[in-house]
Amino acid sequence: MRYHLFPLALAYSAVLRIRHLLFDIGIVRSHSFDLPVIGIGNISLGGTGKTPHTEYLVRLLQSDYRIAILSRGYKRRTKGFLLADAHTTARDIGDEPRQYVKKFPDVLVAVDEKRVRGIRCLLKHTPQPDLILLDDAYQHRRVKPGLEILLTEYSRVFSKDYLVPAGRLRDLKSAAVRAPVVVITKTPKVFSHFLQVDLMDKLKPVSHQLVFFSYIEYGTIRPVRNTKPVTLPRKLANILLVTGIANTRDLVTYLQTKCSFLTHKEYPDHHQFTEKDILDIVHTFTYTIGSNKIIVTTEKDAARLEESPYFRHLKDLPVFYIPIEVKFHQTGEVSFDDYILDYVTSHSKNH
């Protein structure tokens, strides 16, 4: 089927080449700003780990700098610039920005489909942020970040992929050269030198690019809202996994080691759960055999479920979410941290 889709991918490639050319020769302008701006993104469709990597940068920098995160706010019901607060919902700003607000109350979180306008609005805030993190903005060239971090997933390195619809790339492979930092994400926790060499051979980075390798560390599962308290045994009989994210493979593999049997109800990325969906989840859980069972979802999905007017159907059930964090292999964490800190320090107004 892929071969039949290549003509469409070639047509899309032509459009992208013209677009990039307009930016490269200055017909369409890219805007730079007089403070550190770090873009975290990818050139493929979802699932590379942008959210946990953005959170990693917040944890690294928040003790010394006032941070703002600017996102598009994918699938939100609002338009234009919106600065989030504790009362803003996922429907207002999107599930990832809502997650940032909940986890980092001292960080400015804003959404705007026009990134240049969004940054200008953030710079009017008092006090002004010291730096801005652009979530998922690699292909949005109207802003020229001072530092771009390109993420690519271990199981599908962009250099071995194809443009949509023949593959999962949403931008040209050649666009990757703009990024001085490339992170291969979701690598195995046990990471050998031979695997690193193989990945570098697949990626073939250009001379100015630094390549790092990260993996996902799963945290202790936590209850969603006022769910029925449950003492979790070492090994559960059954887990009902409910997800509405782009890539669930690693999560499924991990949870399968924590239970005897896993049932997975999978919904589209950023799915807004309807009453029918939630009643279906309740029905599936109720008729799952055994008493030693729980419902598990992701941190992003938990935000949408918790804010749903239909969550009442789940309030007496053991519904949990599993938090995740990014870790770097070997000495990569120190090198990555030093590189980020050097950039921010040297470009900060307070330097």
C-alpha cells in the first residue's frame, strides 16, 4: 500500500520544499527574540515524547529562571492567545498545556496557534519570563528559536521513514539539519554500546549535531481525583488500560509486566471522552473477571477524564494514572544539561 501512496508523498514533498525555500531566501520572515527560546519538536507524527522532554527542561531550569511554555494547544476549543491559570481546563488549552499547569504552578503556560504573537504576548507579562520553551514548534518556521532540540523515536528513526501518507514524516528529512541537538527517545532502559553505534549509523547526524539517548522512567501509579482507595498488590490480576495518545507500545509492554492480564481500550490521540466511551469503560471493567483489578490511564488522558462531566460514572472505581519522566543514558544527562545551561546562560539578559 505504501508504494501506491508515494505519488502523494512526492506532491507533499514539493509543497514543503517551496515553503522552506521561501523561508531560506527571506521571502517569508522568521522572527528571532532577545531572550533564550528553546524549541522542542519533531518532524514525524506524534509519539516521540515532546511533553516529558519539555518537563525535563523545566525541572532543569526552573530554580534559576522564570520559565514560560508556549504551545499551540492542539484540539482546544478556544482560539488566539490564552494564558493559563489554575482554573483553565484541558478543553480550553489542550491536554499537554493543562498538564504543565498542574505540575509546574510557577511556570507561565500559554497557548497560541500563532507562535510569534504568542511570544510577544508573553513578553508583555509582568514579570517577564527569562526564557521560553516552544512545545512542538519544529516545523513552524515563523519563529527562529535560539536552540532547537529535535526528537526522534528509537523504534522509528526519522532517517529511515517517509513523508506522509507513505510514512509518518510531516517534514522533509533535510529539515533535521537545523537542529544542533538530536535526542533519540524511548530507547531501551538496558542500552548497549552496540545499539548506540547502530542508531548512529541509521541517523547519520551532520558534523555540528550532538546526539543524546533518552528513555522513559515510569513512576508510581497515582489515583485520578476522588477514586476509591485501593492497596495495590505486587502483581495485579488484571489491568484495564485506557489511552488516547499517539503511541502506546512501550506503555503496554511495561504494564504487561505488572499484571497477569491486560485489556487495552485504545482511542485516537487527544480523544475527548464521551459518555458512551466512559460507560463502555465501566462495562468492560465490571465484566473483567476477578477482584484484583484496576483501571490505568496516562497522565494526559487523566486530565481529560477528570474534567469530563461524565467522570461521575467512574468515581467509585479504582482509576489510576501512571506518571513518566525522561532519563538520559550513561554520561548523556550531564552533557545534555551542561549544553542547555550554557546556552541559556550565554543568551540570558541577566548574563
